Amino acid sequence: MKTRSNPFSKVKVLYEDNHLLALFKPAGVPTQGDITGDPSLLDWARQWIGKKYKKPGAVYIGLVHRIDRPVQGVVLFARTSKAAARLSEQFRRHSVKKTYWAVIHGTPETRSGEASLYLVRRGSKSIPVSQEDPGGRYARLSFNAIASAQGYCLMEIAPLTGRHHQIRATLADMGHPILGDIKYGSQRRINPGEIALLAKSLTCLHPTRNQVITFESPIPDNWPWPPPED
């Protein structure tokens, strides 16, 4: 019988100082605790800081954003309440720049541009609705095709709003779901608990130094590009 590998063995510390902690989150690990009760990246961060600095009591780690459980890549935490407040304000103002890579089915006719729609959350999905729908929330992103091969396309995406599943739902609405994203229309699974979406980089203003800082995700060993052959 095969034993499942521990996904936390793939967590990487990308950056750390007195105010910030940037981590690489593997696919399958929740950013914070959820109804499954599974250990989260937030739990790991608290334990790591506590062990490194020999802190006997509770460790403060501020959650300022999340990425979906089947997504891998950069997650930024605050190590102080001051940093958490200032970063949260940047996220509210949409001044944090995030880029994602996605492997999608097919290649859009327009290889770069913007896409927008209105989304409403129903259960665990976000569904496109008309602008007149009272529950619809505006979602917008920019995209650029990096390369195409074997019926797939490697895309760079920058979300311009912060809606639930907006990248996944928008690409599916364009007719190009993310590889492995069965929930949004992909017909092909990849690694268990994973879709081909990577939080590649995050750029923000450092909360105390007044400097712009960028955190970059490494390319995971299991990243499906070049794409799998049919």
C-alpha cells in the first residue's frame, strides 16, 4: 500500500523578517483551518516561528490573504499586528499586485487582454451571472499567453479584483478551464488535490520600511508544463 507523502514537507520559507513571513504553499494544504480540520499553512507558520525563536507561548501570525486549497504558490503572513493592519489596508485598496500562472485547456483567440464578468457565490463555486443580478459581484483580470503546446496554454494572469474563485470561474467562462480543475469544467485530473494554478508572485509595500518588495514562488517540481501528452 502506498503512503501519501506529507504535503508540509514541500513548504518553503521564501522570506522572513520581524514583520513578514512569506511561504510557498503546496497544493492540498489549506491556507487556514477549514471544516475538514486538516492542519493548515497558518498552523505550520506558527509552529515554525515558535520553534525557530524558542517562543513558549502563543505565536502571533496575521492572516492577510488566502489562496485556494488546490492552488500552490506564494502566501504572505504578517508577524505583527501593525504589519497585519497595514497589509490588510493594501489588500482592501487593491494596491497589492499578484500574478498567477495557469495551464489551461486550449488557447484563447486573443492572447492577451482583460476579461470581466459578474459572479455570485453558490455553495463552493462562483457562478457567472448577468450584471442585473442583485447578488452579482464584478470581477476583472488581465491575462497574457506565454506559450502553447499540445492543446494547452501557459497563461500569466493578474487579478484586478478579489472575488472568490475569480480566476478559475473567468477562465472557465472563456471556454478555457484550468487543467485539473474538475469543479470548473476540466476533463483531466492531474495530481490529487491539485489544479494547474500557481500563485507566482506578490508585490506590496513593506509595512514598516516604505519599500516595494516582491515575493516569487519557485516553479514546483510537479508543475505540469510542458503539458502532459494525451
